[in-house]
Amino acid sequence: MLDKNPDQILDIELLHIKNEFSNKNPNIILCSEPFHKAEFLNIFINSIGYQVIFLDFDLLYTGYVVSEMIKNKSNVEIYHINKVDWAQKISQIAKRISNEKILLIIDSFNGFYNIFNEKESGRFVNASIMLLSSISKDSDSLVIITALARKNDKHEWILSPGGRHIINLKKSGTYHLKKMDDSLILSSLNQIETKQKIFKISSIDY
């Protein structure tokens, strides 16, 4: 069971979060507000000194970069992938992350599933995530996946809209992101945890 009153960890430079993420791959971040998701990803990318590959399926992050609300960074490569070129792109990315330390961001599960039909989506998406997460260990790369999600009547996290259940991998870390006042709050959701972890990121620190 999770601790009902966990302590918040003030994570000014995201050192605790990066340490948490490094122990689990992939790391899945659930959020109900797309703007909070984009804010967190931007802050996290700013804390990374190595190469970032950003697979933008919902185009929100790209929109912020194009409008210059988010600064375009030299170490960030943004890709827009469709059903036609996904097999080629995943092969290229898999090769790179097996040889080079990379932060791979898949934003988001919702958009990823939408490029395939209902029958195909689960098989292709799950297999792709498992492959990339497995290969990333060879180079100490990191995989982060976002999802717009909500709880259903059974208190299970599901994609919103759509209602599809969130992928559950044994070694993944699953977190819920929300905003309170001027701070982003990232809370661990893994039921195997003996104590829930809550990280607080104050926007005034960035």
C-alpha cells in the first residue's frame, strides 16, 4: 500500500526526479492537462545536457516551439511520425539509442495509438515501447512517455479520451503530474512501492 501521507521532495534542479527515472525504464507520466505536460517536459529537457529525441505525436510541443513560447534547443531533435514511416523511424532510433546516451520522449500515448487502427494499435505500440526501453539500457538512455489520462469508475487510469488502459510494464515507473499554485507536483503511482514519492518543482526556480 502507498503511504497516505508521503513527504514532498522539493526538487529544485530535478536531481531526485532524474535519479528516480534512471532506475526505471520507461517512465510513464499521466496528466489531465496538456499544458502542464508541455511545461514539465520543457523543464526536464532544460535539465539534460545530452541529446534529446522528441517524438511529437500530438504536436503541442512543436506548436510551442514554432510560436517561440518554448525556446528551440540545439540538442533537441523533434520528429513527427505517421503510420507510413514509423517502421523506418523506430529502426533508426533503436540503432541510435543502443550506441548513444539519449533522452527519448514519446509525447503522447494518445497520439501514438491514434496513428494505427484499433486492431493494430495495441500490438504495434506495446511492442515498440518494449523494444526501445530494452535497447536503451545498453547506452544508459532514458525513455519518457506521456499520456493524457483520467480515472474510470474502478479508479483505474485510462487514456482520455478513448478509455484505453495504460500499458503496464514490470520495470516501468508510472507517475501523475498536476499543478498546484505555481508548482508542478509529480507523484509515483507504482503499487509495488512501499512509500509513495512526491516531487515538487517550483516554476519560480526556472
